[in-house]
Amino acid sequence: MNRRKFIKNTALTGAGLTLGNSIIGCNQNPSKNTNATTAGTVDNSKLSLPLVIATWDVKNATAKAMEVLQSGGNALDAVEQGCMVEEADIKNSSVGKGGLPDRDGNVTLDACIMDKHGNCGSVVYLQDITHAVSVARKVMEDTPHVMLAGEGAKQFALSNGFEAEDLLTESSKKAWEDWKVKSEYKPIINIENHDTIGMLAIDKNGDIAGACTTSGLAYKMQGRVGDSPIIGSGLFIDNEIGGCVATGLGEEVVKTVGSFLVVELMRQGKSPQQACEEAISRIVNKPNSNYKDFQVGYIAVNKKGETGSYSIHQWFSMTKFQDGKNEQFQSDFYNKG
Ligand code: SD4
């Protein structure tokens, strides 16, 4: 959904949203300092599984992931196929086909995926291939490597049957041409203007997987890579503990190794909500932090199926599909003015 429209709709009606502290409400009894998230202590039969969460308002993507899980697919299949929905959607200008280009007009994709065994795969600066997340999965499953970049990633994709196509759509080209009139590059994320999808799923067996895919920051420098394909920054999964994905200004996420940090905080006993809040506080409490100029948001899930979400600024949201309900939750946030 167009972010400006989303904000307008929300401000006017709140329709379709669960507002305020509802995400915290998912964790009404955040377990402090329990080790309940460690392996062997969770009784899967008591959890409401399967479960899917994703960054932003991506109900079509979470619905696809849930369909995969309900038909017996595992968490890895679910996050891949869920993310593919956004990659193929040319209306999403931050992911896959239709993603906004760098300042020279190149659409370059970053993506990664991680499974329950801690295996991971990633592609950076991938061009001309819509389904970057699937290429990342191939890197994980069919190569001895974790990351492939640029032309090598593209050649690997082509040799595995992915088709080359022009990812610059008419509307993203037009937006780029309009931008070129002034060519003003501000390394600032407009908090209304990003929809990178990060997705986490727990399947019926209680196993966790995650994926993240993006075209990165619009009008970035050529060659720029963000957090989204970097394991531990844009995404981290530990099947004994939980998982986390990030969105927003990737540079700030990388500097704090954000997703790994959230999972490690959950390992120490924090709830997903508490862990996301602590990871945001590491960013905003840096000396001289200019956090007012950029957005970062995290979503997380633990082995008990508790979820959390937190961002620097208002209007970050999480989509959650559980118990037959596919809902968008407005995230709590740090900067309350
Ligand atoms: C990046 N984290 O490339 C991504 C951008 C993003 O919503 O999340 N946009 O820095």
C-alpha cells in the first residue's frame, strides 16, 4: 500500500488496523528472565501454530505463506513464497520488479534467507532477476557459499533457470526521471517511503525460518548494499530461540548488527517486544545519533510464538497471520516527540 495513503487512512479512520500498543498486547505477560525459549522447554502442542509475521502491510504475502504452511509446507517454503508475492508486485516500489533504482537507473536487489538449521543464503546487487529471495535460497542449498554478488549472482541465477527481465517499470522509471531533475540525494529515509519485506514463520513442527528481500534505498549510490542481505543485520534465525528481521535505514542496522542482537537478547530472557525495544535503544542512544532523520523497525518472534515489533518513528507496522486472522498491527515506537 502506498505509505502516504496508509498514513492518511489511518489518521482518518484507523480502519483495518489494530492501533496503539496492540503489538505489546500480543505479549501481555512478557516473560522476564525465563529460559522458556531455550530448546526442549517449549511444548509445541500448546502453541497456536503455524504463525507468520512480516514487516509492513503485506497481507497478500502473509496469506500466501500461511497457505503454504496449512498445506503442510515448512517454514522455509512459506517465507520464500510469501516474499515472492511482494517481489512480483510491481506496485511495491521497494522490492523486486518495480523497485526504485539507484541514482544511475539500475534496479539492484538484496535478499537473504535462513533456515531452522542455521543455514543461510544471500544475494547482493542482483540485477534483472525478480525473485532474489529464491536465488538466495539456491545459494544456500546448492553452493558451498553464503553470499553471491552482482554479475556472479546473476549468472548463477540464469544458469539455474531464472529468467532475465527488466525490473525498471514505467512508473519506477518515471519516478527516477522526476528525481533526476534535482538529483538531490539525501541519505535520509523518509519514514513513509519503504516497504522492504522481512518475514518470519513458525511451522506446525515449531521450526522457524526467515527471509528478507528489497531493492534497497531509492537513488542510492551505485554499488550500495544495505542490511537486508547481511545475515545477522537484516535477518537472523536461531531455531532454539527465535528470529528477527529489520527494515529501514540499513546502515544503522548494520552498525548494531540488529537482528542478531534481538535474537541474543531473547536468548537472555527478553520477550520479542523487549528485545526489539532494546535494539532500537542501541541506535537512538548513540552519542550524537541523528535518529530523528531516519527510520528503523524490527519484528521478532520467539520459540513460544510470542511476537514483538518496535521502531524509531511512528507508522511502522507488522502483519501477522495466526489463528485464521491475517491482521496489520501498528507498531509501538520510540520517538513520541
Ligand atoms: C536497506 N533496509 O536497503 C533496507 C531498506 C528498507 O524499507 O528496509 N526499506 O537499507
